[in-house]
Amino acid sequence: MKIYLIAGEPSGDTLGARLMRAFADRYPEVEFYGVGGENMEHEGLHSLFDIADLSVMGFAEVVPSIPLVLRHIKETLADIDKVKPDAVVTIDSWSFSVRVHQGLKRLKLGVPQIHYVAPQVWAWKKKRAKTMYKYIDLLLTLFPYEPKYFTPYHLRTVFVGHPVIESRETWGNGADFRARYNIEENQKILAVLPGSRKTEVCRLLPVFLKTVQSLRQKYPDFCFVLPTVHTVEKSVRQMVEESGLDIRIITNTDDRRNAFLASDVAIAASGTVALELAIADVPHIVAYKVSPLTAWLVKHFLKIQFVNLTNILLGREVVPELLQEACNEGNILYHVEQLLKKDALYERQMEGFGKLRALMSMGEQTPSVNACEAIVQLIEKK
């Protein structure tokens, strides 16, 4: 069995790696091809190109990358034609994925086409739900409310669950992390998580570093850790070094996960990492900035009250969202201190995180196994 996987950013790379593991456990002879990051490469994938080229968010940020992205689409289609896989699975990054699927339809290879992680049509661009059936044969969703947006438009859609609930963040070893990095048991740890895209790091990390500077002055015994990924590691190291702050940069995958469990509080970019923090019961706030043009477009076209998945799923603000002008040192510092006091905000988060885990759980099988089985069923039908 040959499976062609395409993940365009680090969060998709994590999902892809878990899906690969589920396939390999059940089908030892399976061969993987495609595009992915460090996690998928660890599972045996030789990526066609560096996914950092695709990890861009925001209209103003995307435009300069268009020529490179178009070239990668052409390269990907040529590679799929060469490999002749049993299935092509794109993961998240629908703007890139849809162009690959459109190209495959034109090539008429007859290979089953699957997309893993539904576009957020409930938030914006609802018309996409009406046309996706033209390009893919199967859509795998992470949340139980998503299939209803697609099945009326003749697209086979299967809810498999969110793989974050099977991640080691839920049972990682915080004590081991402290021991490995010589952090005392009673020493407070703040995790700094400025995102996995270069544009995110450039906008968020300077603000986060100012907050760290203020916290350092008020709490000299505080320890700061910054778990990061390969795509932005160079930028992160350079910015931290220039700040002169004592921040431990964590790149090892297991240590990144264990750092969550060791942390007393975190400041994070909006995205999958914030959902992981919630699943791991780590008190945190979300802060985010985009370009003024992107912010204007979001304000006029986004049809949701919240941007953080925890708040969206629970239907209320459990995690403070400090966006655009509100994403500043003073606001972040205030909310971090509120969480450290373990007052009403802390209690609201702990109660909400428990409900979130219950909401996202399903059955005895892991989401990755559910996804694997749905893909194999489609292959067998073809």
C-alpha cells in the first residue's frame, strides 16, 4: 500500500505523523510519500520540500509567497503521478490542498482523494462546503458538529475525533522535564509559545519577550521555557539571543510535550497549541496579531465570536483572547498574574478544560486509527 500524504504546516505535520503510525501498526508494508515536517519525517517520510515554504497565514503575508507555492503545487502533482499511490491524503491547509486536488482531477489518475481536517466553513467562506465534493472523495473531520455542513452537498464526511486527545500532552512527565533541565520542584515555569509560522513569530515573540522581561523583574525566581519547532527555530533563537533574556529553548519533541505538563502558566499563539494546553490542563492566555489588512478582512468576513478553539467549542470565553491592539505586554502580564493567583479565571479554565476533554472524546479507538480505517475503506471500495 502506498499512501501519499501532504501536510502544509506543523499542526498538520503532527496529525500526519500520528496517522502514519496508525497505518504502520496495522499495515507494516505500507509506504509513505509526500510532504511533511519533522514529525512525519521521524515516522519515515522523505518530504518533497520544506513545509516552512507553506506555513504562511494572512492575506498580506501570503501574496509574496504565491510564486513559490505555485511551483510546489506543480512539483507535488508531478511526484504523485510518478509514485502512483493508492490514496492521496491532504491534511489541513485547504488553500494549498484544494489546488493539489483540482490538479489531480485534471490528471484523471483515478486515485482516491481524501482531505483530513475540514475547512472552517462555519466561520467563513461557507460556499466552499457546496463545491468540495467536486475535488475530494472523503472528508475526515475533527469535531462532531462539522459533517452537517458538508453531507447535504453530496460529500462523504466522517467524524474521526481530534488527535490532540491521544497526544502525550495528556500524560507527559513534568517532573522528568524539571529534572532534565535542573528546574526546582517549587520553581514557577511559564511556557512561551509564539507559534509555528515565521510570520507569527515575527509579530508575537517581541511582545512575549517584553512580557517575560516584566515578569523577570517582578518574579526573579521564575523559569521561562520556549518549546518550538524546526520551521521557526532559527528565528526564535536569534530573537531570544538578541533580547538577552534567560529563556530555555526546547526543540526535542518529547521535551516540548513534557514542558507543557511542567508549566504553571503559558502564553500562546492561537491555534492547535492552545488546544493542546487546554487538554493538558495548563492555565493560559491566547494572544495574536496579524497585518492590518488581514485584520480588516477577518473583521468583515469572519462569522464567529471567538478565534480560540477552546472558546469556540465551549461557546464561551474560558481562555482570554488578546487580539491585535489588545496583544500587548500590559494585558498579557495582567492575565498571567490572574492565573498565577488561581482565582476565578483559573477556576473557570479548569472547569472548562474538563468539559472540553469530555466533548472531544469518542469511543475506544484513537482518532488516528479511525482516520486510517476510513481511508482504507475508501481504497478498498475503489
